[in-house]
Amino acid sequence: MTTQPALLIAGHGTRDEAGAEAFRDFVKELGRRHPELPVAGGFIELSPPPLGEAVTELVERGVRRFAAVPLMLVSAGHAKGDIPAALAREKERHPGVTYTYGRPLGPHPALLSVLERRLDEALAGSGREDVTVLLVGRGSTDPDANAEVCKAARLLWEGRGYAGVETAFVSLAAPDVPSGLDRVARLGARRVVVLPYFLFTGILPERVRRQTEEWAAAHPEVEVRSADVIGPEPELLDLVMERYAEAVAGDLRMNCDSCVYRIAMPGFEDKVGLPQQPHFHPDDDGGDHGHGHGHHHHGGHSHSHAH
């Protein structure tokens, strides 16, 4: 008989006890919601339990196969290197155990909805059209990870009616929070909401809030508000299970989460399920390309199939 693979949640780790506790509570809640599934979670560094301990716990419960999902918004060094290395080590320690590895979480439309809700809470009923959002990521030495935060910012901006969404980072990457705030002020922003792109509370989101308050105190001419982190919302619980299902099915896709042909994104709802047509680029050389336009379409997407 085949049973479903277990679910292993891999977290960053934090020196902040409340942040570590939020992660552990989240893992427990996933387990409560899915009694049919062995669920365990651990950290790469800084806080207990370590990832290896979570694997051992699963193995002691009779698990031979598991899917690991990184509880991280962007794929930086941890998701690309540390977790795979830790999992390979566990495979050597527990012969006969097999695993698949899932994708990081963001920038999924469900998370963008939660971010939008956090902004609404911070704005407390006042309008959006003159609001500039400063989305603040963790920051990484990996340019691709930082680019993912810019992608999330762009997707948050599209179709939601904010004046703009800019990015900053709390560590390792520019602009930092004060520089990001300077920048939006120079762009003419008069109302700003600083939105931490973090799952749970911790040292870094608290630093974002503190730096925001310090900047605001020095710039009384700009109205500045702080929004909350994403938190253990139902959307986040569901998304982890979606990443689990992908990993189990081996269905790791290109950037389809935020594709307007798959998902009803704000303002683009009419595109869902549209077959992809060959299209012309009027800014190219006009005229006939000499190879016929048939080669020129999004053949790779095939979004019109029943997904």
C-alpha cells in the first residue's frame, strides 16, 4: 500500500523567540489541519529544532518518503543551497529515505492578497490612490533573490490602484529602509505605507518597523505608516499544501503562479484561459520577418489546456 509522503517544513531560523514560536505553531496547525499526513518542521540555523531533528522525528514515525517545502518567500542561498545540502545529509543518515523538494512560496497571488489586506489594515479605510507602498524584503547577496522582491512589488502594484510600489531591503542589499524612504519622498510621495515582505515576526521585521518610525520622526512632512507581516493566514496554510502537492507530483512549473492566463489577477480577469495566439511586434522591422509568424507564438505556455 502506498501512503502519501510526509510533509517537512524548512524554515530560515531566527534569534527572535516569538518568530521561532510562530513557525513552530504554524507547523503544528498544518498537522492539525491534515491529520492524514505526518508533518514536521525544523530550521536551517539559529533556532530549534534543527531540520535534521525534524527528519529524525518523521523517520521514527515510520516515514520513508517526504516532500520538503521551504517556508520562505524567495529562493536565496538557503533555499538554493543550505536546504538541499541538509536534506542530502539526512538521506545519508537515514538510508532508504527518499524525498522531493518544493518551491519557495512567493510571489503567489494568495500572498499578494494577504499583503493587500495588510495595507488596507494600515490605511484603516483611507484611499489608496495617493499611497506609495515600500515593500521591504529580507535582502540577500543573491541578486536573483532580490529580484524576486521586485517582482512581488510589481505584481502588488498591478491592478490595485496604489500610486506606486517601491522596494527596499533590511539587510545585505540596497536600498536599505531609510534610503528607500528617502527615495519615495524624492519621487513625491506624501503618504507611504512600509510593508514588510516577511512571513512572521522576528528581528528583521522589527528592525524595519523601528527604522520606519525613526525616519518618520525626522520627516514630519510625509505621512508614514507601518503594515504587519503576512502571518499564519489561511492563505499561507493552503499555499504550503499547494507547494507540497506540486513537489509530490513532480509538477514544478515555470512562473505560472502569477500568470494572467492561469490566475485572475486584478484588472486582467478576462485573460484567464485564453488560448495563446501568434502575435506581431510592430516595433520590430514591420513587414514580413521572412520566417512566417507561426514560429513567433508562446508555444511553451499552452495555457489553453485545462489546468
